[in-house]
Amino acid sequence: MDRPFLDLGPCSPLRGALRVPGDKSVTHRGLMLLALAEGEGRLYYPLKAGDTLSTARVLRALGAEIEEEGPHFRVRGRGLRLKEPEDVLDCGNAGTLMRLVLGILAGQEGLFAVLTGDASLRRRPMARVAEPLRAMGARIDGREGGGKAPLAVRGGPLRGIRYTLPVPSAQVKSALLLAGLFAEGETEVEEPTPTRDHTERLFRHFGLPLWVAGSRVRTAKTGPFPAKDLTVPGDFSSAAFFLVAALISPGSEVVVEGVGLNPTRTGLLQVLKAMGAEVEWRVLEGEAGEPVGYVRARHSPLKGVAVDEGLIPLMVDEVPILAAAAAWAEGETFIPGLSELRVKESDRVASIAQNLRALGVEVEEGPDWLRIRGGGVRRGEVESFHDHRIAMAFAVAGLPVGVRVWEPEWAEISYPGFFRDLLGLCGAS
């Protein structure tokens, strides 16, 4: 059967300003907390794409009323008590959904649910969430000893625990904090390396119990809480593709407006600056505790760098587009600390390496690292590997010389209209 593909470029200079869709992480979490709240609230400018529409669908099956109002969602919550679903809950490709909703379902006494997803999601590790939830008293089972979906969960009484994350993971932290809202006593999570803190900021927005002290974050059982409206900032992970496209395309200048600039998400900006990128940003306002502003990027000669491993959790979703920048940089870029990328929508370490080689770039691949020798790419064909960020990153990597992207529709998981927006900055229609 013929596979779909998209031919892009060579692109004229990218010029202009744009707004990217709403932040995926904030949309997931905002929908979940509004589903647990009492009364009605609106989620303004959320991401409406494959993953977050899966979250809306699952929460509807659990009894929340979620209606679309133009670009927004109107949500009437269940007041902490969800409805037992009548069928299996399909999480699609959304790992954030599956992991976080496990924490919520574990505390729903008497409720039984089964979670599944697409082939990619069924391969992804869930034991990292299931095991600490079991320590809280959760009853979770599934394939490979409860480590892979489909997962079955029967809600019941939970008890708070103190847990140190063995691997930096905002998803595991968030699942435990959500479970802690239903648990007797206090639930404390310690993270040796900071990860994105959208859940903590939203807890504060909704007035939920939260204490943060250094690397420790703690919550406690809550009673009913009222719904509150929430405005979702633009997704920095989506903005990153356009910033790098401008940096590697001669004559380019791009401004992304209204984008979230949460410091636990913007490690890529620090790395790009170290590579010599002409990139600037400013926070102009805040929404529900999230800093929002603009980022401007101009074409710049880039040089290879050794990336600080401590920055990887602050840019884990941006590693594919960093690899695209590294392919155009002079010299060698070394990116360590990539074990988590092995268990994303694809094995992103392998996907990055294969696509770089397809574009004529010399790359070494280790168990948890990449070494990229830059200097530019040649025209070629790249695979999406059923992974939205790989599809978008390598469309950008090949844009200055021309590239064929196989199965580009995977970009719609997080950014419907990505290719339209990219070509719009190129002056194409």
C-alpha cells in the first residue's frame, strides 16, 4: 500500500510572527482537574490535537461534561467522584493521559476501569507509575506484571507515601500528586533533578493542598474544590521547531508570540545560546501561574557543544529538534542523558540517528547518548516513525535543502496545521 509523504523546501527565508497551539501538558492537566472540580469552568485556547482529544474522550467516559465552544472547552466536573466507565478507556497515543489518569482512578473507591492505547502506547513502560501507586494501596494489573497496557485498575482507599523518583519524570510526579488528593495522610515526592512543574502550578491555581521545599513537593487529601477558568499558553515544545528553522535558514527571522516560558520547559534556549544562536525572549504576562511571552530567533552560525546532562529533563521533548540544529552546527555536539528517549512514542535515540544518517550527517549512537558531527545536511528522505516530534524535527532539519517526510500526518498528535504554518513562514501557500 502506498504511504503518504510530503515534499518540503528548499525554503526561502522564514519570516514573520505566529502563535502556536496551546500547551499540551497544561491542556491534559487542566482538563483532568476541571473534571474533578465542582461546577463549571472553561479551558481557554487549549490544544485540540490527537493526544488531548483522547484526554477529553476518556474524561467524558468517566462522567465529566466536556463541550467545545469555538477554540475553547467548557467543562462541568464531577466533584472528585468519577463515574465507572461502560467500556475500555482508549488513551490513543497519549502517555501523559494514561499515566496521570491512573493516579486519579486509583483513588476512586469501587470504580473499575481498563486502560489501553495504540500499538506505540502499549509498548511504553507503565511500571514506573504503577509500582509507587501500588505502594499507596492501588490495585493495578496489566501485561508484564502490570508494567504494560492494557492496564486494569480498581479504585480503593489510598495512603500517602514518601517517594523519591529514580528517574526524572514529571508524569510520575504528577500521577502521585493526583493520587495524593484521595490518600489519607500526606504524599511527598522528591525529584533529584527538577522536571516540569505544570501540575504544581495548577494545584495552586485551583487552591489544592501543595507544599514545595527544595526538591520535595507534598500534597494531602482534599475535599471538593470549585472549578476555575484557565487560559492555556502556547506550547514551547511546538514553538521550538520554528525557532530552529529560523536559526538554520539564511536570512530568516521568526517571532513566536503568546508562548509559555516556564523555566522547567526552556532548557533548549540555554543550549541554543551556548551554540551561538541569536535568540531572545521576554516574559510579558502570566496565566494561572505560567509565565507567558515571546521568543525571537534570527539566522545564526551555530557551533557544536557538549550539552549539560542536567538540562535534559528541562528539554526532553526538544531533543529531536536540538539534533536538527546540531546537524547544521559546525563541529561536534554531544547530547547525554537520553535513556528516557528510548521509551517515547518511538525509540527517539534510534529514530534521530537513522534520520540524520539519511540526511548525510555523521552520528554516533550510544545507549543513552548521541554524538553528532554537524556542518549541514543533504537532500533526502526521513521517516516519522509514528512519532509527532520526529516528523516535525526532521521536516525542519531538511527544510533549507529540501526533504521528503514519510507519514507526515503523525504531526497532528500535537500540532494540527504544523506544515501549513511552516510553509506560511516560507512564503508558500
